[in-house]
Amino acid sequence: MMHCVLIVEDDSDINNFINDYFVIKGYATIQAFSGTEGLLRLKSEKNICCVILDLMLPGISGEEIIQEIRKVIDVPIITVSAKIEVLKLGADDFLLKPFNLEELQLKVERNIQKYLNQQVSYKKNEEFKNIILNQDTREVFVGGQNVYFTSKEFDILMLLIQNPNKVISKEKIFKEVWHEDYCIDTQTVTVHIKNIRKKIKEI
């Protein structure tokens, strides 16, 4: 898969220098020559995996751009002409000018891989309001707190969260969770749902 890098640098020579290098290395690239253009491209393009950002930009500063990016997306940000304070603002890494393109590429590759791994992990989660279900570990987090759910409670909650706008009967819950063709005990479902509601409300 060809990874896409957004290059935000107002110096056209440096921008093109970085761009040509990453194109040769097999990346898809998007060039922006101001902070405003960079933010617009980031919002309009859905496949950007990393942002290479110069801090010394006209108009919107690099620091402001980092903060704006972090409001909408966790895509890796690598700054150039940087200072360590950018890490506190939400940047993932930095290089000082003049920088080595091979070193920049290594930082881009490492951060893209970390980002993509996180995206895979996030896709294994189911979320609804303040509730997060991790399908791998079968853990439930309510308001950020890890709350114990039995196996059946977990499966019921997962079914309900995956169908937020549907009315699901107790009979259907029984069939889906207990894997029975016919519902023989709706009271069991009622008890489990009461327990789920109690655990959610206690947080």
C-alpha cells in the first residue's frame, strides 16, 4: 500500500526537495505551502498517514497548526526547524534544520507504522457514548473505568451497541447470545440486562 505524506513547507525549494525524495521512495505526496493550505488539504484528503510540518510558516504558525490538527485527527506529525516544546503540543517527532532526508524518512516510516497499528486496534473497539468494548480482551470501559462484565453480559452489550437504532427483542438477544434456535427463557435475558444497566449507571 502506498502511504500518503502531507508536506507543509512555505519554502518551495525545500518543499519540492522533500517531495521529490519521498516520491522516489514510493510514497504518495501532497504539498502545501502555508499553514492554512495544509489544514485544508488535511481535512479534504482522507488517506494522509503522516504530516511533515515546518514551524516557521506565514499566517498560521506551526504550533497553531499542530493544535488544530490534534482537534480532529491523530495522524503523526513530524516537525522540522523544531524545538522540543512541539512534543508537548502534540507533535510526534522533530528534526532540526538542516536535516538528513534519510533520517526524516526513517522517522516517517516509524510513525506511520505506529499510527496504522493503532488504527487496527481502534477498529477492534466498539464505542457508544462513554462506553468502549474491546473485542480482543473482552474488556468494558465505562467513562474511562474498566468495569467487569460477565461473558454473556459482554455479548449482550456488544449486540446492543452494534445496533444502536434498532429495537431488539429479548427473544432475539437470547438466540444471538445463547446461540439457541428458540428462546426458552426471556427472564434470564431480563436479569442480564438489569445487571448491565446497573453497572453502567454506577459509574
